[in-house]
Amino acid sequence: MSYLVAANWKMNKTVGETLEYLDLFLPSVKELTKVEIMIAPPFTALSSASIRLDAARKEGEYNVKLGAQNMFYEEKGAFTGEISPLMLSELEVDYVIIGHSERRHKFGEKDSLINKKVISAVEHGIRPILCVGETLEEREQGKTLSVVERQIRSGLSGVERDMIYIDIAYEPVWAIGTGVNATPEQAQEVHRFIRSLINEISKGNDSKTRILYGGSVNEKNARELIKEKNIDGFLVGTASLDPERFYRIITEVMEV
Ligand code: 13P
């Protein structure tokens, strides 16, 4: 299982800015191996990014994977403003981020909806990255592990045997976009717990499931975090918006 370093650009970058970024970024990672790289631009830039990544692949450049930041679970219908798995598959999207904390807390997504999206992604051959994580209040009340357990058990309900097609991201809400990352010890405690949980629910069929850490990852803290045994990569927000900073995070991961 190789490390996965994924960029979640959130609601940032136009099509023009996406292509500019890729023109700078793709040559820099040409020689890199060992690490899987994924970029999740906004929906509007997916098509252009897909064409650019495909061209890079054909030119023998690094195989950077494409991700979407969200997805609805139905294939089509009267769901104004939503994007379906068929639409993502057509653009050769490899990954989809599901249940990001901003979807949960700013758009009210519940575990049951998130579960339907995870199931649909797996059914359509798009690898979901299920995001989980506690708020500051929940951490202070000592509820971190119980919140994460609930999010994982309900998010994965019905796909427990399909864990080889799923990755998890632990993103403590208090660490997202705040500049305050979880310490390696704090992250390790939760990652170890998640590993044992998915091992239990998948009956050991989780060997390909990576547990990513997300929350203020940058080029300075990446190395100490990735050294932890159960941290299998990163989901990076702010620092991934700059191609040089994202590249440096990837090289920190490669050195381990
Ligand atoms: P930041 O890296 O900006 O904290 O965002 C993390 C995140 O939400 C990635 O999905």
C-alpha cells in the first residue's frame, strides 16, 4: 500500500487557475515514485483537469489521480445542483471525498446521507475517501473516539466487505484551516483506533484501506506526522493550493 497525498482545493481556483497550477506542478513530480498523488479541484474544473492529467499520463509524466470533493448518490433525476457518479465516471474521476467536515457542519450532511454516498461511490468504481473527525467541544468532552466510531460504523454500513476500495481521512474539525494541527500523538491515537475498528468490521479485509490525516498539514509538520505507524497519507487543504508547498509535502512523505 503506497502513501496517498491528496489535495482538497475546496471552493478555490477557476479553470484557468487550475491549468496554470497543473502546468507548474506536473513537471515537478515527474520523477517521483512511491507516493500516490490526488488532486480534487472544484467541479467546474474537473473536465479540464481530467484532460490535462490524461495528456500528462500519455506523455509519460507522473500519474496524478483526479478527485471530486462531493457526489450525490443517485445516477440522475430531479436533484437540482447535484452531481452524479455517472457524471464523475465520465470524467475519469478516481476518488471522491465524502462526508468532509465542511459538508457535515456547513451543509448539514448526516451520517445516513454520507453512507448512501459511500455505497454509491463503491458501486460506481469511484474510490471514496470517507472523512471523519470530532469538533473541539466533542474532544474536550472526551468524546473523540465515540464520535469517530459512530461516523465510521454508520458511514461504512453495508460496505464493510468492500474496505479494499475505500480510504478514510481523519480530520479533526478543530485542526481544519486553523493552522493548529493534531500532534503526532493525538493523530496516532485516533488512527490506531480507526485501524482496529475497520479491521474488526471488515473482518480483516482492510489491507488496502489507507487512513489519511487532514487538518493544517504543511511542509513543516508533514514529516513528523507521516512517521507515525498508522498514518498512511494526507488530505491537504490550504497548503495544497500552492504547487510548491504541495510538492514539498509530497517529498517529505517520500523521504520516510
Ligand atoms: P487545511 O489543510 O486547510 O486545514 O484543510 C484540511 C482539509 O479540510 C482537507 O480536506
